[in-house]
Amino acid sequence: MERRPEPELMLDDEQARAYAEADFSEPHEHFVDLFAERFPGPVDGLVLDLGCGPGDVSLRFAARYPACAVHGIDGAPAMLAAGAELRSRHPAGPRVSLALGLLPEAVGPGAPYDTILSNSLLHHLHEPRNLWAVVVRDGAPGAAVFVMDLCRPDSREQVRALVAQHAADAPAVLRRDFENSLHAAFTPDEVRAQLDAAGLDGFRVEPVSDRHLVVWGRLPLASRIPGGLQP
């Protein structure tokens, strides 16, 4: 099945509210668990969360690692506005800050970072190389990088089956977005090619569920960006 890109940004207020109000506790906590399995040990200093949305993953990561502070960047004002209440009532809220920015122009205010995260951003990007270029640019040498995203199924029938299995009880806006996102996601081989082009050939690409993959590794001690950040 060929990739079908979707809009890069979630600008609709209804979308933003649906995501902020939805219960993503299980998959988002699983994100942090998967990170911890691949990078055992403490995390301190500054963490960059690319495509942070309303900040639920940022907050969960900060709660798991109390010695760190998380800077989130997202290009959708509605998503950031929806996350303001989440931060205000969360114990880790004071250690999480979210800012508006578009990749690749946006630069993390604390760069270079020793840890870079991204959850469900890659499939939104029309130019996926922008994510990897920003990771290399804003990450410190040897930085831990952990990216989780959807994995594109082989057929439309599989897309429909996944939506029915995992989003049957979700609001209509979330079911629609999930279906569109599965069509827009990349395959493991496509992600592998992106990493090779970015000079991140040491990173690993692993399927972790029937619909997710993770990309993880440490930046080279001598970071480089093949081809730079030019569009």
C-alpha cells in the first residue's frame, strides 16, 4: 500500500480537545517504559520532545525521571493550548515547558540536549528528513534518541481492521485521524533509508506492536548532518 500523506499540523480546536481529553495513559506510559528498557539508568539534564502535542508524554517522562526538565516543541497552537491545563494540574508540570515551533526552523532553547524524544510525529511530516536533521543538530554528541511512531500496514483492509480493533469506542475525530495516520505512516524499510541518509546508520528500527515501531540509538560522538537542513 502506497503512503498517503496527511496534514502536518493539527490546527483544529476540536482535534486538539479530543486529544487532550482522550485517555492515552496506556500507550504513553508504554512509550516511557520502552525508553527505559532501551536506555536503562537515570536521566537528568534537559530533554527535548519533538512534536509534543498537549504534552502528556513530556509530563509522564518528567514524572518518571525527576532529575530532568523537558522542553517540548509543537507546530500546532491548538494542541499547545489544550496542554496548558494538563501541565497546571500535573506534579511534574513545573519541569515541563512547551513552545510553538515548526521543524526544521525551530531550535530547542536548551540545545544541545542529552536526550531527544518524539512520539507520533514522523508520520505527519511531508519531509521526514527534517526530523532526523533536527535530532542531529540539537542533540549533544552521544545523546540518547528515542522515536516511536505508527507503521504503515500492507493493505487498506489491514488499516480498517486496526481501526476497528483499537479505536472502535473512540470519538469519530480520533477514529478518522487514526485511519489517516496509518495511511501516512512509514514502513520500517523506509525509516531505515531515512536514517542511513541522515548518517544515523547505527540506530535501530524495531516493530513493537501490530501498529507501532520504535527508532532508537545514540548520536555519534562526532555529529554530522548529510545534506544539511536545506528543504
